[in-house]
Amino acid sequence: MSEITGRTRPTRVVIAPNAFKGTLTAADAARAISEGVAAAWPDAICREVPLADGGDGFLRTLLAQGGSDLFRCQVTGPLLAPVRAPVGWLGEGASATAVVELASACGLNLVEKPSPDTALRASTRGLGELVLAALAHRAQRVLIGLGGSASTDGGAGLAQALGFRLLDRGGQPVRPGGLGLLDLDKIDPSGARPQLRAVELVAACDVDSPLLGPLGAAKVFAPQKGADPPTVRL
């Protein structure tokens, strides 16, 4: 209890954890912490506010705070096998924001055994297909959770799904995944979906990394996706 101007008021505790990867969702962690606080400090008033960093659980966490709807669609998984992934909505009507989660379409959790090979071949095409699904439902704003990717393609698959052509010197589409970028000669935007001109795309992530260098994205994040040192250098 806190004493202010001669009166007492209950102590308030805001409980705002991220997910405990592989064990608890953010909501489950918040609930467990709240129960622990209540057991040790019965007079405290707890408010559970689960957080997400853009990775696994991002969509579920946002919808728990007031999302209005959710539907699932079939998209291309990280290794090109089909998966079902959700699109959610925050708000209602013309001002609603569509929410998609990279991890649900092309996340590392969808790769059974991450390896140098999967790190090079995994594609972000499924994320682009989720954005297309949101556009088909007339979204004016799309919030994209970017964490938990299995891919090192720099968003190439995403761009291809949205109609951009990534071509090699012979004018042929490059291979899926980061490996295809070795052959990239030209990006042709002429086939990009016209709806992109009217939609606001917002990236949600908790890092700001350069591409190269000792703290660059390749060095820091590629090993998480299964890349070994030669693959990181590539």
C-alpha cells in the first residue's frame, strides 16, 4: 500500500511480458506472473498486457487486445509446401487495419530441421500472399509482423508474390530463397499489383540492423535459420 496525501491506495502492477519461446505464449506468461504477484502481494491490482516483438504470437497478442476478426488462407510455406496462415483485423469499417504475421507463413517454426540448405532455399513468398489476401478484403493499411523468419531472401519472395519480377541476366525469374539473389540482375516493377499504390504497409519489428558487418543481419540472424559460417559469408 502507498500512502499519498494522508490516504492509501492499492499498488498497481502492469505485467507486460513477451512470449517465453517454446513454453508459454505472452498471454499465458502474463497470467502466470499475475497469479504469482497475487499470491505474494494480495492487495496489488494487476493488469495483464501481453506484448509481442513481431514474431511468433504477434497476431494473437494484438487480437487479444481488441481485434475484431480473423480468417485463414492457404499460402506458400517457407520451403514452398502449402500452409494455412491467418489474417486478422484491428478496428472496424474503412479504418480497420489488417494484421499479418510472417512467422505464420514462412517462419522458422515451419521448418522441421533448419540447415544451411533450408536457410538458402526458404522463401518469403507466403508473406506476400498474406498481404494479397488482405488487399482482396480491401485493406487500406496492413501491419506486418516481421519476426521469426526461416528465410534469408531479403523479401524477394514477398516482392515476387506482389507482382515484381526478379530476373537473371537471361531474363528468367531467379530461384526461390536467398540463393536466388546470387543470380539477380534486374528487378522489373511493371507487374506490381496496382492496389499497392493505395495501401499503407507498416513493418513491425524490434531490431534495426545493417545488412553486413559483425553486427549485421547476415551475421546475427542467418545462424538462427540454420546457416553455417560459409553460408553466412555467401
